[in-house]
Amino acid sequence: MTASHAPLIMENYISFHPAMTWLIIFLVIWPVALAVLFAFAVRIDPRSGRLRRR
């Protein structure tokens, strides 16, 4: 009988999962958060520090 490699494959996949989570956070969520922050910063008047009116 041959031994199944499925447990070894699953163990490697599960141990790789946290790295993928951080990669998704860094590549997707972080740029979106920076874009939102930049959009908010553009609306602030640099002289007074208050939000500009439309």
C-alpha cells in the first residue's frame, strides 16, 4: 500500500495561510486605506486645518 500525501499537503497549506493573509492585507487593503486617507487629506485646508466647504 502507498501512503497518502494529502496530510502533508494540507499541513503545508495551513502553515502557508497566515502569510497569504498578510499579503492580501498589504497588497489590497493597505492601498485602499491610503487612498481614503489621501482623499480626506485633500479636503483639509492647510492654512486653517479645517475641512473645506464644497
